[in-house]
Amino acid sequence: MTIEQIQEEIIEEFSAFDDWMGKYNLLIDLGRELPVLDPKFKTRDFLIEGCQSKVWLYPEFNGSTVSFKADSDALITKGIVALLIRVFSGRSPEEIISADLHFIDKIGLRQNLSPTRANGLLSMVRQIKLYAIAFKAKNTNK
């Protein structure tokens, strides 16, 4: 499945709800389903700056694709990072760097988050893309 197809799938899942309480509940459920992050990755090195809640994002690069594991101390934020992992994990650095994340606005996520959570969302996306840029540069310099 492409990044575009995954985004369309997410848009469809969120469109099943008429109000934001249902969408928040879906985010909470997604956060609960996120696999447990090994405590050794809950360090300052993997903490995302700019988030109201604590969010840890651990990247793994196998030479061609990047996978992410994450956790947060807040359920809604954990659900948001779960969505981002769903979109970006298993992708090449180039795909991550060039991805246009239209699902965030299509499901109304940015508009329905508090300003600090919206900033946190942008920080998460920025950190994912920074990891991809670093992995691409590392791979190019081999």
C-alpha cells in the first residue's frame, strides 16, 4: 500500500464519525493498540521537542526502509503518533521526505486540536522527516 492509499484509508475510517467525540475515541483506541515501546528507548535522545505531552519516537533503518516505534504519556497524542507511524513506517527515506500529508486536514485533525497539541503534531511530522533526511544522507555517504 502506498502512503497515498494509507491516507485515504485513514480518511475513510474517520469519516464514519459525525462528531469529534467519536474521532477522539478512535484516536484513543489507536493509541491503546500501539505496541509497547521498550523502556530503553524512552530517553531524551528519542523525546520529541515541542510536544505538550511526552512523545518518544524511535526510528529503525534497515538500509532501504525506515520503521518507527513510539509511545506517549497521553492517549490522544499516542493515537496521533500511531497514525503517523501507520503512514510512514516501512517507507524509504525518499518517500517520507516527499510525502504530502493531506489526511491531517481532511479528517479535521489540526483544526480540532488545542494549539499546543497541533504544534506537537507538527513537531512529530518534522522529527519523522528529519530522521528520513539523516538516513538518506547516511545511505548516500556509504
